Amino acid sequence: MKSIVKTPSRSVSPTVIPIRPQLDANLNGSFSQLVFHLDAVVIAVLRRWSITVLRLALGSVFLWFGALKIFGASPVILLLQQTYSFLPIHVFLFVLGLWEMLIGVGIIIRRALRFVLTLLCIHLVGTFFALLLNPYLFFVQGVPFCLTADGEFVMKNVVLISAALVIAGHEVKPLSRR
């Protein structure tokens, strides 16, 4: 255990302050052993299941949002119409919905993860293109760093891309040379 050495202004000898607080001696170590054991168990469970939970959550979000677009029930339809007014909106929604559902299913069942996660990153990076097409929808009076609710909706994709990168780092197997 490392200690911090502190020299008070009136004293010549240093005072040692432990970084980790000492546990009460009356506990006879049983409570501290329980805490350390529970900590180890929680960490072991997190290491075993956290990537799986992240993968299932991310896949479910994409599957759900894609289905909403296909069935015309997505809350972002108006935003997409205003941003991509030059595209036929019904075709665009259907293709985008299928793309998102493909990503969701692929992530959930862990098939072709390299391809699916690449599609996910392309899709999410593509959403940032909307910021350039119609900045007044995403920034208050067009001022960067002052986001509207739609701007926050787009910027949260940074977290989704990060989640995809974590999944890729843990679930995608390296290519083998044959």
C-alpha cells in the first residue's frame, strides 16, 4: 500500500496518511472479505457478460428503429423529410429501415460481424452528413455547440459508434492467412 507523506508546518517529522482507509479491527476481516469477494464476483460477471449485453442492446435498438421506419411509425420521419428533401422519402425510409434491421439482426446473432459493424459505422457517420445539409435543424441559429433536440439526437451516434468499436474489438476475429 502506498502512503502519502505530509510534513506539517510545525513538525519536523513527517506524518504518514494511508491512501486506502483501514478497516475496523472489530470486523475480524469477515466483512472486508465479503466486500472483496463480492467485488471480485461482480467484476467477473461484468467481464463475462458486458460485451454480450452491449451487443444485444445495440442490435435491438437498430432492429427496433429500422422496423419503425419500415412501418412508417418512426418519430424521425419529419426530420428525414426536412433534411433529405431531394430523395423520395418512402423509398429512402424503406431502404434505411432495412439497412438498420440488417445491422440489428447481424449484431444480435453475431453473423458477419465485420461486415455488419462496417455497415453500422457507415450508416452512423452518414447521419452526420445531415448536419451539413441542414444545420439550422441541428444547431440553435446555426451556431455549432448549441444543439437542438434533433442535434442531440444525431450527436448521440458518437456513443453508438463507440459501442460498435468495443464490440468489434472483442467479438470480431482477426483475418487468417491461408
